[in-house]
Amino acid sequence: MNGPAVSFGPDRDEPVTESDLVALAASVAPIHAAPMERHDTAVALMRMALALLDEAGRMVPATHLQAAIDAAEGHGPMRADEIVPIELEERILGPLPSGNL
């Protein structure tokens, strides 16, 4: 490993900082790494950033980052026949109003 050890597990007490992510990137993606390894590292870092945005309630940038992750992994946009699970829908939109609309 090239950089300092960085912990991102559930036992971490303090929030993840930008310098933590830089240290992680330096330790797992050296410049001489194969292109596929660097791609995987980039996607992993995007997933970490996505989790941080979700925690902060920053849904618009999180949505754009999710689209970037999907594109990097070769996924296209959702099709009209795909269904979003209600749990995910409520997580994104919040509780849906009850009663007649």
C-alpha cells in the first residue's frame, strides 16, 4: 500500500473527508495500475461519494452520480417496463400522501 491506512467500515467514528478519499485512491490505484483496475477504483470511489451524498440528503447530485456509475458499468437508462421497488421510491421521494388526491 502506498498511502496511509483509511478505514471506511461501520466502526469508523468520524465522517469520511475528502482527504480520506484521496488517501484511499492513492493507496489502491497507483498510476501504473492496469486500466481496468483504475476503472474499478473510480467506480468504487463514486459509490463512496454516492453514499456520502445520500447521507447528506443531496438527491440531485446523487442522481447524477448514480447515472455516471450506471454509464461506467455499461448500464443504460431504465426502460419503461422496469419497475422501481416501492422501498426505493419512498426513500427517494419520501412518504407518499395517503387519501384521495
